[in-house]
Amino acid sequence: MALFGGLHPLGAIPASIVFGLLIVGAYMMQRAVQVPAYIILAIQGLIILAIVTSSVFISKKSMKAKVLAKLKKFTGGKDAV
């Protein structure tokens, strides 16, 4: 959960809530419409894979500079960070 919260203690709280809601929603879907709860495990895996991949992708200096330049352009020249 710390990785999803940006390695910040307060960021881990919303990340935990999101994953908790996914689990509760999975069991509610299973009871209501007979959808297997294991689908949520696959969705959680995809979320984890996307977060880890994006953090590795952005950690490279050249990619980080490109992303920051695009963010600066998107925000109208203001510093995004």
C-alpha cells in the first residue's frame, strides 16, 4: 500500500480504502449477480502492474524530463511539481 500512496503514510490510507472497497465490492457482486470474486484479484493485479510499471518508467531521468515538460505544457507553463 505504501507504493500506491506515494511512499507517504497519509497516502497509504486512501490506497488501502480503495483496495478494501474493491474486495467488498467483489463479494457483493458475487452474491448479487453471481460474478466470480476472483475477477477482482485480476483487476488488483493489473492495478499493481500499472503502478509499478509507471513508477519505473518515470524514474528514468530522460523520461522524467519528458513527462515534466508535457505536464508544464499542459498546465500552461506553471510548475507541475
